[in-house]
Amino acid sequence: MLWNIRLNGKRYTSANEIEGQEDETVTNFLKEWYNNEDYVTGHTSGSTGTPKELHLLKRDMIASAELTNRFFHIGTGSNLLLCLSPSYIAGKMMIVRAILSGANLHTVPPSSSPLATLDMPFDLAAMVPMQVETTLKSPSTRQHFTRLRQILIGGAAISSKLEKQLQSFSTNCYATYGMTETVSHVALRPINGPRQNSFYFALGDVHFSQDKRGCLIIHAPHLHEQQFITNDLVILHTQTQFEWLGRVDNVINSGGVKLFPENIEHRLSPLISRRFFITSVPDEYLGQMAVIVIEDTPWPANSQQELLDEARKHLAPYEVPKRIYFMDHFQETYSGKIIRKII
């Protein structure tokens, strides 16, 4: 492939031109992209164990990028924002979208507030929820956010509090569903606007089925592998629409009732300002007992009771956690996802 990319308003057509001019991680990815191999190196997120190194086929990445560019109407006149590391699939794919579309790619170092120094329009950006939450806290960066036409939000769960905040913005916000193996998202969920929905819808010719566990199977004809069996429990509404319940690995069987931690977390998120997760501990009577783990120093007993009392207003009786644990700092995976384990 011949070098051709627009970065920060400047076109580069060779490795020599870009050397020392742009962010090193972006430059390194471009060198890998334009080498003679038919793949680039990636890693799984590590959600279910040690991250694995993968060879991501460039033809798959091209097919995925074209799918996204078509949906979001990205072309030569578009401006894209890269504020995620190219070490991760989301960052890699934003670069590939720019290469294929001829769009200008504006790059900023990854940070919690990527729009702090940017007051300019973008047709498409991608962020993790933490970046969006931080951006909306400041009046100035909140105003900058309004200049994004469309944004992909993924990499971690989106709290109900953040979803509520996004309802007041004209920026089209989408939650993403995908994985490193599918080279970015294969489905989107509109968070706000007239299409706002709790269902994810498939992109292009992607469609879905379920295995015997009730977990999602992805059929992606645009990719070399074509079929991917996940560990995600879903309600499948049609072959192209599903509602995500949570990971089968995290399901809690409490007294014979299946509890979905991610769903409970979504409803409790407005009540807890610190990072937290729902998990279980062994219990002689219930088998597994649901508990909350909060990233903080231990709270006074009355504050803990107040939280549990408030939780009862948002959850079914059998969903209410029975205890609260505290940890100074959560362990995280290679990609920054919380490891749901009490230490």
C-alpha cells in the first residue's frame, strides 16, 4: 500500500515525511499498516483472562472501517478526532477510517479530558465513558462537546447518569458493541435523540443468533472469520437487534435466581459517585450472595445502610446487595477494564 494520510491538516505520503512530526504511537501504527505484512498486531482486552496477542488482518480492518464510514457518512471533507491510544483497537480503527475516507484526522494525546484545548467541529470521535464524563463536568469542555456531530462511546459500561446527561445534547451519541477479534464494533445503540433505544442494531450485513447458554453469536460476512461466539448474554429481538444483559462469567445464581451484575450496576450508578461493581461471595443459604465493591476507603456504617436503603428503591428485593466491601484501588485489565475480584 502507498502512504496517504491527512494528520492535523497535513498530508503525508511516506515514512520519511512523518518521522518526528507526529505522535510516536500514531507514527508506529502507520509504519506497521504500510509494511508488507497482511496483518497488524493487536491484543484482546483481557476481560476473561490474560490478554492474548492477535494478528488482525488488514483486509478485515478495511472492511470494518468501510462499514463505519458508510454509516456515519465519512468522506474527504470530514474531520475525525483520535483521542484514544493506537495501542487499542478503537484507536487503530480511527486511523484506518481516516486513511480509507481521505478525511483529516486530528490527533491529541489520550487524556481524561481530550477536548480541553479543542474548540473545533468534528464529524466523528470515539471516547471511553470516563472521557465523556470528565468532558461534561467543565462548562468550557461541555461547550466543545457540542461541536462533535457524532461520537462512539465504548470500552466500558455507560452509566445511567451519563446516559441521562447526554439526552440534552444534539451530538449523536452511540454505544458500541464489538471486540478486538471483530476489529471494532459490529453493532451500535443510539443513546440519545429520536432513535434512542435500549437495543443494539447490527451494521451492514452483520446478523446474530444465540447458543444454548443464551449467549450472542455474531455472524459477520465482511470478516475473514465470519462467526464469533461470545460470552455475552442477550435478549435477541430480531436477527439484527439485541438487548445486552451482561457477561455469562459474571452471572450470580442467588437462591436459584439469576442476577445480572451489569444491569444492577446500571441502575445503581446514580447513587454511587465512586467506581464500583457488583459481584458475589459464597453463602450457605443462597449459594451466592450479591455484594457491592466500592473503590474507596471504608464508609461509616450509617452511610453504608443509607446506600442499601436507597438501592431498595431501584432494585427488585432479590437484587439488592447484602453487603458492601471497599478496596483502595481496583485491579484493571490490559485495556483498563475493572477486574471483578475482591482482594
